[in-house]
Amino acid sequence: MESRMFTVITTRRSTRRFKDTPVPEDLLRQVIEAGRYAPSGGNNQTTHFLVIRDENVKEKLAAQAEAAFASMEITPDTYKSLAGSIRASQKGGYVFHYHAPVLVLLANRKDYGNNMADCCCALENMAIMANALDLGSCYINQINWLREDPDMLSYLRELGLKENERVYASLALGYADTADGLPVREALPRKGNDVTWIG
Ligand SMILES: Cc1cc2nc3c(=O)[nH]c(=O)nc-3n(C[C@H](O)[C@H](O)[C@H](O)COP(=O)(O)O)c2cc1C
């Protein structure tokens, strides 16, 4: 028998078009708690969740990211998604968080070896929880790429990022902009992610 959990995991897909509808407080709290209950290296529990709903803050983050990416050069070694952000920023009108009603930044201590691993465990718990609650979500990497950018850092500190923290991952969250408001859930066939069974 296939468990409900397996279905929730395999039908989680990235949502990149969101309705303006706010995420109900009780659902948002469940998503955040799912992240807080993720495992952490040595049970450190140093992941810091910055939950952004304020439109002005989201706008300012998008503008700062656009300015930072627009000043970067693309070389043959530039990671293709980063090159995409640079190109879109140089063109203008780039909003990395897709205007999602909620943007959750996942920060951790910069001198802690499992900082990104812990943030990503939390992020995936939240993405799965979101799907279980009929909310769409998308992993957002742009603030991680700009985590040492001085202007971005100084703004994030105004928002509550601590001196020794950096942002390693983010999650856009909200109702999908589809006719029924549900995220597209068609499972993507796996072409990679090899499995070697031993024994
Ligand atoms: C480490 C990582 C970084 C990602 N960064 C972004 C991103 O910055 N923007 C975005 O739209 N999607 C991002 N994604 C989402 C992937 O593009 C997506 O998971 C992948 O294409 C598979 O599609 P699915 O999530 O619908 O199964 C990221 C995913 C991961 C795991």
C-alpha cells in the first residue's frame, strides 16, 4: 500500500506563479513548524527562519538582488541559473521570488559546518508540508548567491539577521495561480538520481 506521505512527497512540484491571496496564519505556522522540526547536525537547532510577508520588504529585496546581479559578468564558468539571474537583471524587471505572498529566508551561523545542510533539511520539510496543505512553494537560491553582498547583508541585518549569520536557502510560498488554486502536481519522471542496491 502506498502511503499518503509518499504521494505528498512525489507530487511536490515547484510553483512559480502565485495568487495574491494571503496564506492563512494557521497554515503558515504549520509550514514553519515543519521546518523547525527538521533534523540538524549535532542537534544544533541554529537555523533562523525569517518569514517575510511585508510587500515593501519583498520589493526591496528584489530591487537589491537585481542591482547586485546586474553588476555581475557572465563567464563560461558561470553556473547557468546564476547566468539566468544576471541576464534577467541586466534586462530589468527581475523579481527572483516570483511575487510569492510569503518568502522564508533560512539563515544559519556562517562558521558552522552544517549551515547549508541544516537549512536545506528545513526547507524540504516546509516544501512537503506546503504540498500537504495545498500550498505551492519553490526553492529560491538568489539570496544564497548574494549572501556576502555587503548591501544585501546590511539590509538583511536590518530585518533581523544576526551578525554571525548568513542566508543559505529560501522558500517562496503561497497559493498557486492556477484555476483551482492548487499547485501543479504532475510527478516529474526521474531520469537521474541513480540507486545502487548492495545486498
Ligand atoms: C538547490 C536548489 C536550488 C534551486 N533554486 C531555484 C531558484 O533559485 N529558482 C527557482 O525557480 N527554482 C529553483 N529550484 C527549483 C528547481 O528548479 C526544481 O526543483 C527542479 O527544476 C525540479 O522541478 P520540481 O521542483 O517541480 O520537481 C532549486 C532547487 C534546488 C534543489
